Amino acid sequence: MKQSTLIYVLGGALIVAGIVWGLTQKGQGADSSFLSASAFSLQERAYDFGTISMKNGVVSRDFLLENKGTDPIFINKTYTSCMCTTAVLLDKDGRRLGTFGMPGHGASTARVTVAAGETLTLRAVFDPAAHGPSGVGLAERGIYLETNSKETPKVEVLLRAQVTP
């Protein structure tokens, strides 16, 4: 087989594989193209860990989100403001739906659907030692969820800690 023929065959195979992959990805998750009339309800939107020590390791806090409406809410993206913070989404049965981080440092595409009346746990995880010795002092971080909700298109949860060595 000539080299040019081989290149055309491989190129065609890559194009077909790309089309098949693209079609299979569209079927995942709920339809996020519609705007949901539902809204997320959070009992708290911020948490202060107080004074925490790097040597004591990672701290976490769970936030409960509830879909208070009649439509499902689709979470398209979940991300954090810094690499020292991660967000874990857990369904009502405690199953992990994904771990998300700072854009460029972890996954951000969530593709999570929360049915009407259902709850979702957002576990905020903060590593005070992530920045090394220069990371002492006040740390303020955010976790963000982008949704298809008209009322809560972007959910923001804030974390605060005074970091010591």
C-alpha cells in the first residue's frame, strides 16, 4: 500500500471515530438547553473554618443543596477558585458524582441532574498546606456551580480560614 493511501485511510478513520464519539457524548446527562424554573436552596452559603494548621491536614465541610422547584436542575460546571480547594458532589445516596477543581487543574464539566425535590451534597475540601510555607494567613476561596436554573444560574459557596504553620 502506498504511503499516501495509508494516510488517507487513517485520516478517514479518525474523522469517523470523532463523529461517533461526538454523537455518543450528546446522549449523556439531561438536556441543559432549557431554562429550569426551579431554584437551588442552600441552608448556608459560606463557612469559616477558623484557625487551622497546615500540619493538621485537609479540612472539609458539607453543604446541602435542594431543588425546591418542579423542574430538574442541570449542573453543567463545577469549579473552585484555587487549586488548594476541591469540590465533591454526592447524590442523595452518598454516591460520588465527581471531584472538581480549579479550571485547568481539575475537571469542571459536571453533567449532573438534580430532580425536583431532591438534594445534593457539595463537599468543600480545603488543603491548607497546598501553597507551602508561604500560604499562611487569611485564605478566602470559592466554589461555583453553573446551572440551567433561571433563579440560581450560578451557585457560589465561600470558604474562609486563618492558616497557621
